[in-house]
Amino acid sequence: MPLPPNLARVLAGRLSVPVIASPLFIISTPDLVIAQCTSGVVGSFPALNARPAPVLGDWIRRIQDALATHDAHHPDRPAAPFAVNQIVHRSNTRLEEDLEVCVRHRVPLVITSLGARPELNEAVHSYGGTVLHDVINDRFARKAIEKGANGLIAVAAGAGGHAGTLSPFALMQEIRAWFDGPVALSGAIATGSAVLAAQAMGADFAYVGSAFIATAEANATEGYKQAVVDGRADGIIYTNLITGVHGNYLRASLEAAGLDPDNLPKSDPSAMDFGADKPKAWKDIWGSGQGIGAVDAVVPTAALVARLVREYAAARGRLGVPQAALAPA
């Protein structure tokens, strides 16, 4: 699908593969984002990862400076843009402050989660930024667009962290029945062939998260990285116990925390907390998607992206699809 002019402008000639790296709580820091962007995929991080709050501006400046330096030294392959994720849920007491920082620094892409607010979208639009809102079903997708989001991230079954339960085929089919704007598809995507499949279903981008946990630049423990390498789809548990919102987690980490993955109680959704007071849920109980069977080693981010590029080209070649045919406009 043709992209909106503002988004097309910031992406033009900057993607090595049509991938947006999803924002990973605790794990995504400037080191990972810079490595993602300079490798040719959109890098992102949750605003809440920058702690305390004043650090957010420092992180954005560091990323902007690093990408500008890269572009100056590599005019033939400029870096992809970056995105900041904002949790819109009422439990995020930093939202207004963090949004003001993003507006001041003119962050090119803002990813919103767990709530859609017109005033946030308007603030990002005021400087020409783009808002992509993540959704788990068609009803939420329609609400997000009605409230002013530019595009959607369709979070299907198998995605890491907070995830939906719908098949990506069903979710993309329903969204594309009425929406022709930018869409990224999330859910167990960890290979270049899966990226191509996402586009074949109607997505403009694949949204890739869990594979980036097992990278050198990720702010994850070695145990977490190795658990992703060792893990498979059948080792992923879907529960709302951890934050009040259903999500996917590594069975091994639940067991290590003394929980029985086969007999988990349900949590009260009204008790959701994504702030600085509850890091243990994500430090000790590890989110992951079902696509990690494709991850067989901890590698530099550049190596992971290079693998995606090779696999994407190979899958396209097998199907006889020209590169331009499925590239974002």
C-alpha cells in the first residue's frame, strides 16, 4: 500500500528489509536501537525504559546524534528512523512528560499501546510525526484510526509480551477490508520468509521483537538471551498473571520464579502497572514470542538483520517476486 507522505519521506531509501523492531521493555536501549537503525530496520524503545524520566531526552539525543554520524559516513546506506513507544494506559504517570519530550525532539515515529488518545496523536502530528497504534482485534483498530492514529500494528497470536489470540490471516483480512493505511504485522516473525509472508497478507512491515533479545546489544541477561536461543514455540505460556494484560512468556522463567505454568491464576486487569515500581515481572519472568525456534545463537544485531535480508531475498526469489513489488512505497 502507498505510505502517507510523512512516513514515506522518513523511510525513503533507508530500509534494508521492511521490518520495524518492536520496543522491548527493559531490553531496548540506545545501543540496540542504534544498531537496529544503522542495520536498516526501524529501531524502537519504550519511553519507560529511560529512567528516571529526564533520561529520555538524553537517550533521544544520543540516538539522533549516532544516526546523523552514521549517515555522514555512509551516504549510500543511511540509517532507518527510530520510534519511541508510549504506554497510554492510566497507570503510566509519565505519559504527559514523556510526550512533551518526544514532541520537543520531533521523534519521527511514535508507537502507542494500551489506549488511544486524540490529543497524543495531534501532538505528534503537529511536527509531522507518525503514530502507529498496536491492536489485537478489528474493534480496537477502528477506534485507533477514529482517534487519529496514522497506522496500525496488528498484534496477532504468537507475539511476544502483550499479545492477542487471533490468527494473523484473520486479523489482517479484517483490517484490510476497510483500512488502506500503513500496517505492521506482529506475531512469531523471526525469519526473512516470515517478513515476506506478512507482506503477502497485506502488511507493509513485519514487526519483529523476540529475535532481538538474543543480540549482543540487547539489555538482557545472558540467561535470558540463552533461554531464547534454547526455546521453542511449545515453551511459550500465555497468561495475564504478570501484568494484568495477557501476554506470552518463557515457561522456563515462570518455573524459575516458583510458578506452575500449567496452573497459573488469573490477574485483575485493573491492577496493571508498567511503571518503575514493578521491574521484577520483566526482569525475572521473561516475555517471548513463539517464533524463537528460528534463533539459534546470540549474535550482533547487524548479523541478525543481515540474516533477515538474505532470507527475505531468498524467499522472494523462490516465488519470483521482484523486490519492488512488495517493498513499502
